[in-house]
Amino acid sequence: MMGPAHSLSGAAAWLGVGAASAAAGHTMPWPVLLVGALICAGAALAPDLDHKAATISRSFGPLSRWVCEIVDKLSYAVYKATKKQGDPRRSGGHRTLTHTWLWAALLGAGASVIAITGGRWAVLAILFVHMVLAIEGLLWRAARGSSSDVLVWLLAATSAWILAGVLDKPGNGADWLFTQPGQEYLWLGLPIVLGALVHDIGDSLTVSGCPILWPIPIGRKRWYPVGPPKAMRFRAGSWVELKVLMPVFMVLGGVGGAAALNFI
């Protein structure tokens, strides 16, 4: 799928988590619901860090393009080193390492560790990165073009600062789910994991499928492209994605948000 659909699906997924939490009698504080949805929307772009033409590659200027090139080469090297006889030959690393459950888990765990060990500036950095990605994904038309990069970064930095200040207030969610002293913001890894997995699930619906189960081998393949029957798949950017899935994600996100806040 394309960036906007990935971000919308990520936000909708976290709002769905909020709705499930409310239904279970543990209503999520509204700042956690909002921040989690934005982080999840941003994290839903992160697996495409292996693609030099993806939205994430241009989100941080030359730095992100350089990182994408490194991740692409790393992913390709891992693919070549671990592929089985049934896996096809490839010329690049797109939709390999960064599109797996293991990568998602490591990404989320790493963010949680950084958040609880790095202090406030580490939390702000995590929020800033994901606010930039969320803006690029959700407001992709307005954020396109190099002339808007600085404005996106300023908006993301301001949002990160304000949201961190709101979360820091007692009862607003810095210690949501993990309540022991020193565990503030440990939960930040959860929307990151969810966003990456939602991205992978979205890509599995497309023609190429997605090797989300790696390194678990399936038959003669270690990089098995998981997905529905081929007749049910679609091409990235097709009318199915733009005219059907994106409106569905918007509706589901709205319903989930309303349920999470106990409005319905």
C-alpha cells in the first residue's frame, strides 16, 4: 500500500485498541489515545525504510535518504544470507527484513528502552520522529515538496513538545499500563510495534504479499510472501486502496475513537 493508506490504517488500529480497552473497563486516557494514534500512524510508514522512493525516505532530507540506502543494503544482505532454495532471486532489499514481525518487535522494544533510559529528551526525539512521519502520511498532499520540509519539522517539534507536556501531568498517561516508578513512557513501544505490523498486513493484501513471518520457514521458502488468494489481492495505489480501503480506515478510526472516549 501507499503511505497515506498505511498511516490511516495505523491510526485506526490504535483507536481500535482504545475502543477495546474501554470495552474492557480500562478507558485509555485521551492523551494516550491521541499520542498513540499519531505514533502508530507514523510507525506505519517505518517498514518502508528499505525503499529509497518511499515517503519515509524524504521525510528527514538527506539523512533519511542515506539511512534508507543503508537499510536497503542490510536487508538485501540478510535476504541473501538466509534465503532457501524456493525463495526467488532479488536485486534489492525492499519488502524483506523490515517487513517482518521480528523487525517490528525489535523496533518497538528499542523505542521503549530508549524512552525509559534516555529521559525527557529521548521521549521528545521519539515523538518528533513519529510526528514528522504522521504528518507526512496523513497530510501527504500538504506535506509534499522540499519547500514544506522545514514547516513539517517545526510542526512536529512543536507538537512533540506540547504532547509530552500534556502526558507528563498526573493522570494523563505517562505511566499508562506500566505504573512502577521508572517505567514512565515504557508503553511508547506498543504503538510502534502495532504500526509496523499493520503496515505488513496491509502490504500482504497487495500483489507481492509480505514475508511477515520471517524467519519461520514455510515449505521451501524462508521469505514466504504471506497474503490472501491472489484473486483477492490488489496493486499498491489502485482504486481498491484509494476508493475502498482508505474510506473504510477513516470510518473505523472515527468509530474506534468515539468508542474509546465512551461517546458510543
